[in-house]
Amino acid sequence: MCLAIPGKLIWAEERDGNRIGKVQFGGITREVFLNFVPEAVPGDYVIVHVGFAISLVDAVEAERTFQLLEAAGVLEVELGAAEPAT
């Protein structure tokens, strides 16, 4: 199953013609492509699907959705093994 998961954008930069950012999902962080959300800035919440931020989302809605996914036990499968947040 592939879900779109909300996370908080920690930082963003241009790299090799792409906009890349680090997104935090609870205690897990991942680098994602931000090309589909050029308006996203650190502190914003984005919906991430297969390594691409596909839309901005309200912080309250992001937290609610994240908690539902966590309670359903699907985050570990979607995000893989936990790594320290940086």
C-alpha cells in the first residue's frame, strides 16, 4: 500500500535543478522533492507521496491525519525503519 503522509518541512534547498527538502514525520525524517509545491517554506506542512511533496496541508489537519495513520499501524510500513530526527 502507498499512502500520502503529512509531515513538517524542516529545510529546503535547490539541488541539481530540483527543489529538495527534509520533512519530519513524527520522529522520522526523509528528504523529498518539493517541485510540486514551490510555495512551501520551512515550517509548512506538506503531504508526501512516494518521495514527492504533492500539496500543502493545514497543521491541525496534518497532525490529525498523522495520528490516525499511526493508530492504524501503517506508518512503519510506509516510512520504513525509524531513524533519528535531525
